Amino acid sequence: MKFGIIGAGAMGCLLGAFLKEKTKDIWLVDTWEDHVTRINENGLTITDKGQTRNVSIRATMETEKVGICDVVVISTKFHDTRQAVQSGLCMMNSDTVVITIQNGIGNVEIISEFVGCNQIVSGLTTLGSVLRGPGMIEATFSENAETYLWPLQGEPNERVKAIVEVFSQSGLSFSLTPDVRERIWKKLCLNAAFSILVAIPRLKCGDFIDQPSSRELIRGLVSEIAAVAKREGIDMDPESAYQYVVDLAKQAPNHLTSALIDVINRRKTEVDCLNGAIVAKGRQYGIETPFNTAVFNLIQIIENTYDKAIQTL
């Protein structure tokens, strides 16, 4: 079975490193030249639970070199999804299974503009990984992480089941579950009501959640997300969702969220497919979303003024 992973960032590399244990025919595709060069020359270095290993894996900036794959995983940030799919069409045919476990909502809709809905498998993951430099990643949460998938249309066929089995045999906990949409919206709560939020004051998870004002903001954000989710056919209890976010935040007091890392490194966050998506759907359904609108606007201001931010007095 041939795998292609488009987007060799922290998550794409983590998936590739584990998959290499069970399949030799795998490619990483990325636009970062130094990263690709380092992987090809020295292998991918992965640190996991304090142990470091080197994985020999092919990487390229040119999708044309890869050829047709049985499985293509889209592993870019939301704002790069369209370009990733368009550039990766030469890696796909009508039999290729296209997987997305990207954050937020909206990626599936973009992918389905170019790929048949019967080929798309969507889901989410609790895997955590950080890109430490060209050709180097650190798995920050892999041992107890879960990944859930389900076809966009119909039931899983034997091919999809076989793909999930390859991931599982590689040492990752992958499973098929029909309630994947509900799980995606639950994770959206975590990302939009917490992970993005901590990037504004630039705090570790524990320092942020310890503040009573932080918890009030989370409650407001979650309440709006639950109202939008209900109109999307997802039954989400606001209080349960709030407690889920707070409990997870308390479990990782020293964790730096991906949005915070993006802001620290002056990069674009994924706020568009998180709070931005809630704001857009709120307008569509006539639901007011003042908390999500405020966070969306604040993050946009931060992103647009990196070069103007006051560093010290």
C-alpha cells in the first residue's frame, strides 16, 4: 500500500515516522526546502518519550515525483488545504483514499471540490507533535492518543478498513467510528475555546486556566459553539463541553498550544477554520457570536501586526 502525506509539518512527519514501521512505500511532501533536504540527506529525527530515533523516509517538494498513491493524507494547516489538494491531484486517481484529520471545520468542503466524496475519509486525532527544526520533530502526545475516522459517504469498505489497520499496526491507535462528526465538533470546542485563546496572552495551559476570567471566556465561547452545532445537527451540551475543555487544559499545565507556537513564531494561525468558522455559521443561522467574533478579530489583529508589536520598553 502506497502512502503520500501532503504537509510534512509536525503532524505529517509524526504519521510518516510511524507508518514507515509497516510500509516502505511512503512519501512526505512539503514546500520547505531545508526541511525536505534534511530528511532526504539525514533522515527524519523523531523524539518520543525521551527517546530519539532516526527514520529513513522519502521527501519531496514536487508532487509529480510521487506518482499515484493508494492513500493520500492531507496534513497541512487550513489555509494551505486548497493549494495542497490542487498540487496533489497528480498523486490521486479515482481509487485513491484521501484522509483528513486536520483541525477545525471547512477542510472537507475544500477537498470535496476536487475529490469525489466517496473517496474522502475524515476524522480527528489527539496526537501531539512539535516541529523542532528542519528534519526534526518531537512527539508531545502519542502513547495514549486516539484517532477516529469515518468515510464521508456510506460505510467503511474493506479498503478503508485495511488502511486503518496499517495505521494501527504502525503503533498508532486508529479506529473507525460513525459519530466522527460529533467528535470533530467536540475537538473544535477545545481548539476554538482554548487553544486559540491562550495565544492572545501567550500563556502555558496551566497558567491560563488558573485564571477565573479565562474560564468565563471559555464558557462564553463554548456556549456559542454549542448553539451553532445544534443547527448543524450536533447535540452538544454546553456545560459538558465546557467541563471537557477545562479538564483537558488542567491535564497539560506546561503545554504550549499550536496556535500559541504559531503566534510566537509570527505565523498565521488556524483561527479561520475555528472561531472564524463559528462566526460565519452564526451569521448563516442568525445566531449571535460575540465571544467568537472578539477572539477572531483579536487574533487577526495579532497576525496582521507582527512587525509592529512592542517587544519591550
